[in-house]
Amino acid sequence: MTAIKEIETDHLIGQDVGTSTILNELARGGMAVVFVAYQRTLRRRIALKVLPKSLITATTSQFFQQEAEAAAILSHPNIIPIYEVGETSDFLFFTMQLVQGQALSDLIKKAKKNIIPSKRLLPLKASLLIAIKVLDALDYAHSQDIVHRDIKPANILIENNSNRPIVMDFGVAKVSRDTSAESSLILGTPTYMAPEQISKSNVDGRADIYATATMLFEMIVPQLPCPKANTSMDLLTNKLELKNNYFRKRPSELNPALTKEMDLIIAKALSFDREKRFATCQEFSKYLKGYIKRHL
């Protein structure tokens, strides 16, 4: 199968897609290309994300179309606004707000390369506030029966001026009220994927809680303490086999600025059994806010 990095896009520059005209390529992800585009109807620059049909199945195409349309109804300050969802003969696309900022994944990588050891992590309070705002956005999405299913640092954009975290990429979101058969594909990103996503069990908002906790864990320690895996399938297998022992060390063992209370919060949010996790994003957020109040 053709990889996204091999997809030629030069011929798309200047092409009209929906109500927009493609101006230039901005970035590439796992299965998509993001362009800067000009929305002719409202005379503004926006972002346009293209998913080539050569990289997806007809079933995935149908799910994407239904679920992206559902995500487009979301209106929250920490969720990227989706303007238009559509399809051409070659690709699926949606348009969204063009935000000036950096992916959280890039900020984490940049911090880890700092020559000063004490600055190789993002500030603790800032990390917790990012997680709290992401949880607030997810709590709202869940109230609208939408589960993101692919929360990770690469899907969180940090706005330059305000440092506002913005949740992106509802492309594999699951509409909870949808009773149709699930795709046979495992959707999500292995490192952040909840165990029930791997086993293809029915997924609810607690999968987003697991992913957000993994992301927070990554922000507050030098490196996630999980066993090395040669392939994504090995990683998924390790998660199912090791269960609550998948993460081999507690946060406070890796970052002396953290207390045992953070260990308990992260452990609960990352419980293999979703019945033992926080029941809602709001509950998870409440504990993080309490941690800030007591320790920061």
C-alpha cells in the first residue's frame, strides 16, 4: 500500500475543493495531508485536511464521513472547529480553523532536547492545565455522544499566543449512539490506545480518559516506562498481556517533583479494567485540579 509520504500533492495546489482553494501544503500525518486553503465564501485562510482514498477502505471511508460530520457539530473553545466535510473521486476532506501554534508532541520533543537537564520536561503546572482543558473538551464531546479514540500529543495543538490547547483530529471518532457494526480495523495510536480498543470491545469515553492519562504521564516524566516493542503489534500484545503492569514505574519514581498522590491519579486513569478508571473526564479533571491546589 502506498504510504502517505509517497503521495504527490503538487497537482492539488490551486485546485478548488468544496468552497475552498488549496494554497500550499502545511503538514503530513499518518494517513493525511494538511493544506493551507482559502475559503472563497467567507474570504479567509483555513486548514484543509485530505485523506487519500488509496490509503483507506470503503468501510473506513463511510465511517469517516459519518463521524466527521458528527464531530462538526461540536462547539467548544478547546476543540478545533470543523467547517466543511466532503469527498472527491480521489480523497476525503474536511476543512477547519487555521490555528497558529505547535503540536504538543513537538513541544515535548523540543523540551527533551534541552541542554539543561532541569528543563527537559514541560513545566508541571502547565502540563496539568493542558490535561485539564483537554479533559474539559472531551467531557463536552462525550456529552454529545462522541468519543475521540485517538487522543495523543500530536493531536493537541497549542496556540502560540494564548497557550490554549486545541483538540484536533476527530477523524476516527466514534459516535456512541451509533449501533452499526464496528469496522474490523483497530483504530487509534498504539501507545495511547486503551486495552478495550485493542480487543475491539465496545469503546466509550473511558478510552479517552486512558489516552489522556498516557499523554499526561508522557508530559511529566522523562520517558514513558513501558517495555520496548519492535512493532506496533508487539506493543499492543504487551498491553493486553501485562495489563496493569504495562507501565513499569510510577510517575514519582521518574520525576522527584511529583508526589504519591499523582501516582494514584495516573494509576486509576490507566487502569486496565475501565470500570476502575475515573467514570468521567470531569472526575479525572477534578483530581488534577485538586493536585494543583494542594501541591502547586
